Amino acid sequence: MSFLTKLINSKWIQHLAFWVLSIYVIGSYFSISSIFKFIDIIYALVFHIPLLLLVYVNLNLLVPRFLQVRKYFLFLVLSAANLGLAYLVHELVFEIVLPLIPSIYMVSFIDWQILVQIFVIYLTVSTLFKLSRSWYTLQNVEKEKLALELSSLKTQVNPHFFFNSLNSIYSLALKKDDRTPEVVLELSELMRYMLYEVGDEKVPLTKEIEIMNAYLDLQRLRADESTRIDFKVEGEVEDKMIAPLLFFPLIENSFKHGVKGTSQAAYVDIRMSIHENELEFEISNNQGQVDDVEHGKFGGIGLENVRKRLNLIYSSADLQIQNTLDMFTVKIKLTL
């Protein structure tokens, strides 16, 4: 944030600008001539004594202590008392204090109805100012909370995957497999992406697909020869952006709960299609014979992760789940 932006957003600068403008408007309004003179500034300054009391009692006491906590009746009663207090201070200043100063001759020649109207305007404006500032602050807090929650969700890809991948690479190295350098590069690229590039709100869809393919290649190293792993993409993916790692928890769960711990032929089938700005993602896998599945906890953490991120980023997305005895499928439709 630049110095100028910080200066503009400063509460003191905003208040100072408001009162300078207010003094000019009041001075011009009550000026007895068409030319704004020094005496008009003095009159406006004195006139602002009850206004300052009225506004800051409202800003610092009435609005935060009563209006914002929904004590509306008390707020109205105390606001009326605040108006009465401001009126008394105005009369005290112009009728008692100023006549005691010989060098100053200044009287309040304004009708009390107009005076009350001016006080009501300042009371209303200060209330709206306080509420709008509170709303702006709340919005910033919500944005920060949202950013923190999204950041947390993006980092929930299972860290054990990296350790298992390193073990697989270690096994390849012992066998002097020619694929070892390529696999190391794939794991390095995947780790770099997850550590450094997912901080952005959106990433190119082409990059996300590339990383998903790298993830699947590493999983193929650990999978049985009978395991089928397919990933097909249809449609135009160029110039499309998407939230990073959105589908990774689903892919990870497919391997954790489907491929793992099953004696029958396992599979992970992934389909992604893009039509203009509409994206459809579908992932299916066999039901693995693991405790989480038997207890009805299939994909709980990963699925909840995706559900939360869809609600936060793609609120109109459609999420469908099909859970049968031998297959688990998740379908997502969203607008990029």
C-alpha cells in the first residue's frame, strides 16, 4: 500500500477533511455578504463547538454502544438527549460565554428550528459514516478470514504422498531404473507448485492439468500393475483460470480409499470437459476394502475440503455424489 493510499485511508485525515469542509459550508451559509470573510471563519469555528460534541458523542458512544448492538430504543432516546445537549451548549456559547469577551461581538441569529435541523443532519451523517466504516472494516476482516481459510484448505493435500513418492523413487534408484531422473523432476515440479504457486487466487487451467498429470504419474509408480488410471480432458483449456488444487483432495481420496487395500482390479477414472466457461469434472473409483469405507467415512476430509472451497469461491457450483457398493463418483459443474 502506497503512502498516499495510507494517508487517504487515515481516520485522522478523513475527519480533518470533513471538518474543514464543514467549516467552509457553515461559514458560507451564515455569511452576511457574498464574499467569504475572516469573521465568517470565526463564526463557523464557534458554531462547530456543539457540533463537535454532538458528532463525537454519537460516533464514540451512541452508535457503538447502542445502535450496533441493536439497542434501538435506547439509541433513539439518547440521540434525542444528545441533540438537546448540543442545543444547550450552542446557547451557552453564544448567549453567555461570548458576551463575556469584550473584544468579540457575535450572536446566534439563527432560528431554533433551523438549528435543530442542522444538528439532525450532522447526527445522521455521522451515524452513516460510522456504520459504513464499520461495514468496510468487517468486509476486510471477512476477506482476511476467507483468505486464511482458503490458504489452509489449499495446503491439505496429504503430506504422506510426498514421503511415499520418495520411497518409490528410492526403489527406482536401487533398481537403476532409467525413469528415476524424470520422476525426480516430476516430484520436484509438483512440490514447487504446491509450495509456491498455489498462493494465487486463480491459476491457469493448463498448469493445473499439467500438475494433475504429474501427480497421477507418481501414483502410477506405487500402484499395482492391474490398476487402471485414466485422465481425459475435452474442450479448450487455453486462457482459462481456476482455483488451484481444487480437485486434488478428490483425486487423493480416490487412491487412498479406492486403490489402497483392495484385492480386485482397482481403477481411478477422471474426466474433465470444458465448454466455453463451463467446466465439468468427474472422478470415479472402485470401493476399497478399508475401514473408513466400511464405517461410512469415505472421502470425508477431502470431500469436505472441496465442498468448502466450492462454497467460498464458486458458490453456484453443482456438486453431486454417487456412492454404491462397488463405485464412488463425484461430479462437479462450475463456471470458470
